[in-house]
Amino acid sequence: MTGLIGGAPERAVHFFRFVLAWSRARWTLVVPDLKLPATLAAVQWAFLRAGGVPYRLVLDNPKTCVTRPKPHLELHPQFLAFCRHHGCEPDPAWPYQPERKGKTERSYRDLADEGVLDRTYADLAALQAAVSAVDALAMARVHTTTGEPPAVRLERERAKLLALPAVAFDPRVPEIRRVLSDCTVSLAGERHPPCAAARPRSSRSPSRTSPRP
């Protein structure tokens, strides 16, 4: 949505929320977009906050991660590599079954209920602070379903999570670009000069001189 950053009202921001199913512990991150690199970085950020990795990762069917939904499931290779790196099983929801991900969808209402979406903020850091404050309240409040605060149940659930990998996953997605005739590459609608190592060699053959007698 737009209009939350005072100095840049046209700037769009998105909210990524991660919820652990058993404890209901949750973390929300403000992200500039929902492209695959940002999504993978956000999930990795949530794993760090949780202190471990769940065995199963339930998600909707974002086109950045799921190239073809169930029953003929196909996942983006980078997303599949991310899950394999962390040892978790990707489990996208079946189409038209919102109850599979209700814990996450319903929880977004509190951002509006707490007035977070009715104010403007100096920058993304200020907006993130307001969002994190709402998360802190929810973590400390007794959950109506479990009868315990999520923060309390999280301490027990952490013992059941998979260990974080020793090496962090690089969420960047490599792209192949062709060098144009003017020795530039096109990226995000703009042309940029490639690095020296990537400059195309001249099509001319190097001149040769006959060895002196």
C-alpha cells in the first residue's frame, strides 16, 4: 500500500508476516516489494527471529515462488533451493482453500485495529518500529485458541524446530543479460555499462606481424 511514508507518499510498501502454527508466535517485516529475492530474505529473517526452521513451510501461491499450483505443483528453482538449504518442506496451499492459511490472513487485521495504517512515518525504519510494537503486544497477550501467550509457547516450540544452517542462503536471483551493440546492458528499464571483465571482445582478429629473420 502507499501513503504511509510521509516524505514519499507514492512509495509502495508491503507487509510480510510469518506465523509459527503451534505457538502462534509471529513476526512482521516491512518490505519494499514481494519479488522472490525480497520474499526469500524475509523468510530467512523470520527463521532467525524464530531461532530455528519449521519442518513444513505453508504458504499461499505467490507467482514468485509457485510457478504452477497444486495439483500439478511446480516451484521456482530458487525457492526450492532455499527450502532444501534449510531442510524444510514447501507446502503451498491448495487453490481456493483460504482456511489453510487463516492464521496469517486474519492476523493482519490488527495493523488496522491498532491504527498503524492510519498514520504516516518518517521512513521505513519508523514504520517497522510501529509494526514490531504490534507484534510485541500480540506475543505477550494470551491467545484465545491456545490459552497461553505466544512468547511463552515459543520457548517450548523452539526445541522442536530444525537448526539454522551454518551458512546463510543467498536470496539473490542471478539474471543473464545480453550486452547490447552500444556496450551496455539493460536493467530495470535503464542501460548500464557492464564491468570491464564482461565487455565483449572486438570481432577483429588481432594483427600479426611476421617474425623478424
